[in-house]
Amino acid sequence: MSGFVGRKATIKKGATTVAAVRTRTVTINNEPVDITSDDDAGFRTMLEDPGTKTLDLSVEGIMKNTTDFLGVAMSTTDIIEGYSIEFPGLGTLAGDFVVVGFEVGAAYNEAATFSATLQSSGAFTFTAAS
């Protein structure tokens, strides 16, 4: 595996990069199912299968094309869209996501800034870089 450079990570809808992202955070959660009972001698016991698996993505960046993320966030239909987050040298996370938050900020060198939060809907995958 080659070196991983975080600044080269991109967020794509299909083959199109949707935003000029400056910072990104990916959070993967495996919510456990607590099955502790009195016969566990006071120790917590978890079910082997996760209860809920989630992938959340927070990004900040520059809006180069105002129809990309803003259009998705403003949509009143089709709020679940397929996205991939590509990390060169590491791999690609992909799945369906909902834009649950979108903020447009003050100008940065004549370009609007934005921040957005996406949450997974359904299964997601990770494909390691080859």
C-alpha cells in the first residue's frame, strides 16, 4: 500500500467530484447490542453482531459550483444519494447518504465556504486501494 495523503481525499457523486473539500472527517460506528443478564456474573455481555452500523461524514470547503452540494441539500425529493469518499493509497468508502446539514459561510477570496454533514442510509462498503 502506498502512503496515504488526507488532503487528496475526494467526495464523489458517481464519477463527479461534488465539492472542493478542504477538511473532512469520517466516523464509522458499530453500535453494540447489550445482552447482559443476571447470569453474566456482573460483567457486560455484547451480542456478536452489531446492532446499528453507521458512517457519518463531515466536510468543509469552498463552493466552486453552487449547484453541486447546495442543490442536493435543497432538494425536496431524492434526499438519499449515492456517494463515494476516495482516499488515494487507502481505499474508497461508498454507499447511500443523506445530507443532514449544510451551511454556507462568508466569502473566501471571492468564493463561498460551506460545511456539510452526511449520514449513511443502508449498507456501505470499503474497497481497499490496490
